[in-house]
Amino acid sequence: MPSLTAVHLPLLSYFALVGALTVAILPNFISAKRWNRAAVGFIVLALVSLGATWTYMFKYFVKSFEDSALRHGLPSAAYSTQAWLSDVSLFQEAWLYVCDGAERWWWSQQLCMWTAGPLTLLLATEGFRFGVKRVWAFMLLGQVVAISTAQSLFFAAVILAALNNPEPTFATLDARTKFYRRINFGVLVGIVFGTASVMFVPNTIDTRFFLPNLLLMHVLILVPLLPPVVAIDKPGHPRLSRLLLNFTLVGLRFRVPIIMDLLGTNQAFSLEVLRDQFPALLKAEWDVLRSHPAQSSISWDVIFATVSGLVYVVYSSRSPTLRIRPQERVSFLVLAAIIAATPLVGVASTASVGIAVREGKREAREDAEEALEKARREQAARAMANVGQGVQVESQKDK
């Protein structure tokens, strides 16, 4: 049995962190007395995505070990894990591979844009709205394990929290809670700069800025979710629906050039060109998925994150469990269009539209409730003033 040394410590610490994060999110599930099929479905989806992504992640570890042994002119049987871990940087090596070239970036950009934008917004707003415990742990778990696994677990936690926590009336909400539909400054800053770092990734390949930029992206979208930051953060002015629509445009701005580059046609971009060339592009990207274990891992993460994200958009846009009123439901036609467009433009843009429509309807209802509550308070104040004036008049008559 090989002995463990200090070189093994980072890898051992990594798996210890995964275990600690799993324990951190468990209260969301073990404390839930009521369950439904949707919550169970998301947990099953999380387990399936975990199996798919980590099957290839372990294959990547094996390939990295064998490649390192080959570089040192040794057979794998005579090579040690200590020598392997001293020779490689698994995180940087994997990310360099999956970000290098438009064909691979087609996959990786989808996951990065989705995580830095809509998913971070969902964690911050849905987690606060429904009382999900330790939201930050879901984000960190996604960063160190698989985004698709962590987000599916988070969606299950949201559903369980909604099932088990009573819905407060608008009048009983405190001032801070009434602004949950707005975005805190910390989250807004994290999303803006995190998205910017995603855009810089292709330009930093093979430079010393690649790893710092990649780490910055991970940190920027995690820090605003940490409890000490949440405690001092303040609501900003952008509403969730407007921010998501703006993010859709940003996502398209950086998605479309990649698609046009990969289509590789000299003709003007048109629906006809898209119809003729896009199926071949999808086939080519399927071949890219199978080109390398690290690529397979992140590509399956993209696929399961897309499926999980779209399922949640559909469910959360129509489900009474998540407190969607009948008049707030997003039509099936809109949802079908969103799903159909996703293979072309990616889940970051299409899910943003779906959530924006849902939130726009919710915000309109809450604005109406707020206006009604304000009118009631003003009416009560006028009534009290009239009573006071009446008492004063009666007092003067008695004199």
C-alpha cells in the first residue's frame, strides 16, 4: 500500500471538503417532513448527473496519471501517485483543455455563463425567498463537484422548503424581506464581474492570467452568498426580471459569435444557413464530448445542468407549491419556445427569459399588493384623523 505524504494533502483535503459540504446541506433534506415527486425527481437527477460527470472525472485522473508516467519514461505500474501529483495541476490542466479552442469552449462557455449569471441569481433569490439553509454550500459544492449535481440538489431543497414553510402574507413581511425580489449589491457585483471574467477566458489561454482569472470567476459568485456578506449586504435597485432580460442579451452577444465561427460558412447568417449547418455542428460537438475524459465530464455537466435548469424553469413557472398564482403562470407556448431555442443559444439565455417572465408576473402582483396595502394604511390614517377631529369638535361643543 503506498504511503501518504504531504503531496497527497491537497487531494485528500479536496475530498474532505466535498464531505463537509454534503453534511452542510443535509439539514435542508433531513428536516423536511413533507416531500413530493418533484423534490425526489431532482434528487434522482442530481445522483445521475453525479454518476455521469464523475465516471469521466475518474477516467481523467487515470489518463493524467498515465500521461505523467509516460512523460517520465516509466510504465504506470512503476509510477507513484506522489510523483504524479507532484507533476500535475489537475484543476488547471483540465480547465485548460476544455477551454482551448472554439469547439471545446462551445461547451464550457454554456456552463460558465449559466453559473455566473442565472444560477447565482436563483441561489440568492430563491434561497432567501423560501428559506433554504446554507445556500453558499450549494454553490461551493457545484464548483468542486459538478454544477448540475449541486443545482439539482438546490432545486430539491427549494421545493422542500416551500412545502414545509408557511407562506407569509405581504403585510407581515419586514422591510428587508419585501425587497427579496430585488438584487443585493454584493450579488450584482459578483454577477457583473464574474460574467466579465468568463468573457476573458478565451483570451487568457496559454497566458499567466488564465488560472487567476478562472479562480476569480469562482470566488466572485461565491462570496456574495456567504453569511457574513449577506448580513451586511443591502438591496439594490435592479429587479430580477429586468436583470435577467439584460443578462439574456449579454449571453447572446457572446454566444452568437461562437456559433457563427463554428458554422464555418461564408454565407450571410440566416435561418436557412442555420437549418442546413446546425445539425452538423451538433454532431461535431458530440464528437468533441467524447474526445477526452475531462471534456466528457464537463460536457455531461453542461447537459445535465441544462436539463435540470429547464425542468426547474418549467416547474417553478406553473407550480402552486412554489406559490405561483394561476394568473402568474407562464404559458406552455413560451416554455416550449424556450426549450426549443436552448440547443442553439444555451441555457443561460433561454432560462433567463423563462425566469424573467415568471418574475415579471410575480412583481406585478406584488406591486399591486403593495399599492393596496399602502392605500389601506392611508385610508386608516385618514379615518383616525377624522375621528380625532370629530372628538375635538364634540369637546368644543361641550364647552
